[in-house]
Amino acid sequence: MNKYISISENAVKENIKNIMKNVRSEIIAVVKCNGYGLGINKAIDLWYENDVRFFAVSLPQEAIRIRELGYEDVDILLLTPTYDEKIIKKLYDLNVIMTVSSPECAAKIASVCPAEVHVKLDVGMGRFGVKTRDFNRIMDIYKTEGLKFTGIFAHFPVAFGDETITAKQLLDFTGIVKKLEEQGIDVGLRHIANSAAALRFPETNLDAVRVGSALVGRMVCKTNCKLNKIGVLKAQVAEVSQLDPGDTTGYSMVYKAKNKVNTAVVSAGYTDGWEMERFVPAMNFTDILRNMYHTMKKCRLPRFVKFKDKRLPILGRVGTQYTVVDRGSSDIKPGDWVDIDVNIMLVDSGVERRFE
């Protein structure tokens, strides 16, 4: 292949050790999205080596994959609800803990098997779970016969930012837990903190925390935990050429050479995750300002690839699969490799991961 993701295994291991030093509770390792770009099998291996025995995923096939890899001595939590009877039966046979997000979901699972479940509350994410203000519906879940309730959880939507909102949502969650316990209900394992909350707000570290993106150091907020950014896209040079004064390159011909420019064509583009970012649609004026700020900030950042520790600037726009750079006076030639900074969570799982 003419491209691959280079990953420092030692850097990942260092992230795990630093995370474990900075959290107070049991770690539930979230390995969804292809192990946050590492590959689900490798992510599990690395967590397992550090005595983590509880994993969480978003898709049934991810849970099935963990069992197929031979991990029989770990707990697996499917974080999303399912109503498909065949899938419920399959997950039960594989001893996967399922999520109950409503009385209806509880009834469906109970009609198929006596599954072990965690109850999902909604503190503001608005996707899955019973709203904390609807205590009667929460109680209806626990009245469902035939299920084994071993945990309760929720998800913080703004733990990367607003501390005040996160504190209120934590209070909402723990308030419901207290009311349930006053009713004589053993809620089991309590967990609400994601990576950002677990590392920013120690008070959110209840019985367990769910850690995902922190593994690869690609978090959208700063914490006191030292984390390495994991993953570099390695791509080969397909061609070297030059632009004469007045020549253009790239889609929309946004780059026009003023002088003679020595160029190289790199075998990578945005379909490989290069310059791809998670985009937040503007839903209000604050979002508009935030997007404008990040766009202007990004425009000021130098755009380049690295070859033998030299920065070779990108000319024009990053293409779909091939991108032109200024090779300057370097001795780069076809077949040579360049380094590109990418967010490996956004790189297609078909691109090979090499641990070095």
C-alpha cells in the first residue's frame, strides 16, 4: 500500500498509565469506532494488558467481535438499546450486558431472555434514556420482571466545556440514584463520566468511568493528564514535477505560482482523513462564532507534510486521494514517504495500522 497509519505502541501504553493515575474509579474502556482508530482488537489488547476487564461498545457487531477475539473473561456493555429479538438473543448467548432506555425497551428484552442490563438515564444528551424528571417511567423499568439490573448510567453532553451545566447534570443523576435507593432498589454500578469528565472533574468519578478518546489523546479539551496524540499518516510520493510562473494546482485552482516551484504529489487526501475534522453545525449564534473562530485559527496554522524533518508546504487544497506539496530544494523523489498529522479516529478502517 502507498499509505498507512504509524502508531507508537509505547505512546499508547503511556496514555493508559497516565489515565489510570488520574481517575479514581474502575475504568470501562470504550472501544467503539474501531477502537477510536487504533483497531478494536489492538485497543482491547492494550487495555487488557493493564488489567482492564470491562469494555463498552455502541454497536452489537462490536460486542460480538470482542467475543470472537477470544475475550471470555471480560464484561461487555452495549451502550445503545436494541429491540431486535434475534440480536437480543445473540447478545444474551454471548453474555453481553444490554442497555435499557425505556420501559418499552425493558419489556422487549425481558420477553426474549433474562438479560443483565444497565439502565440509561438522559441528563441532556437527548438520544437514549429516560429523562431524569420522569421518575415514574424510571420506576416502571425496575418493575419489569425477568431482568437482572446491575448498573445505571448517563452521558455528559458538554463535559469538554461548561462546568456549571455538567455539575447540574451530575446532581440530577445522583439525585435519581438516591431516590431509587430510597425505594429499596439496588442500582448496581453507577457511571456517568466520559473521558473529558473523568479527567477534568474528579467528582464525576462514581463507581466507574467510561474512557474512550483519551486513549488516543485526541480530546477536544485540555486536562491535567498528560496524553500523547497517537497516529501519523505515512504516505508515499507518487510523482515530482514543477510549476512555472502562472501555473495553477488543486481543485478550483486556488493556488497560482508566482515563481518556479518544485512540487511533489503525495498519495493521500481527505478520503484518508487528511484535514478532516469533526464539524459542528451552527444551531445558534454561539455556534456561529465558535465555528468562525476555529476556521480563522485553522487558516493561520501552517499546512505541510514532513520529510526528513523538513516541512513541505501544501499547495492549494488537499485532494481526494492525491495532494500537491512544495518540495523546495529537498531531495524527495517518487517512492519516498512523508508524515502527515491526522486524527486517526477519522481515518477509514481500511487504511492499515502499523504499531511501531
